[in-house]
Amino acid sequence: MEGQRKAPRKLLGENGFKYKERFGVIVLCRDEAEHKVVYERLKAEGYKCKVVRV
């Protein structure tokens, strides 16, 4: 059908599970305060972010 976009193709991994290829960036922060500042800045710039603490 014209004008319709196809769903992204899911790849079959070595273990047999299908997955969608994704890319990410990890930013190392000095402390929780910097963590919050960096997160808020990236969100304001339109990036989809996830917060993690390790």
C-alpha cells in the first residue's frame, strides 16, 4: 500500500530471540546533582532519556 511505512524489521539473534537494534550513550556524572542537570538538559534538547544509577 502506498504511503504506509513498514514496521522496523526485528533481527534474529544467535540465541533465537528477536530484537530491535538500538543505540545509546552513557554519560558518567560526578554526583547526583550533576546527574540531574545532565538529564534535564538532554530532555530539554529533545532526547529520550532513561535514568540509571549503578
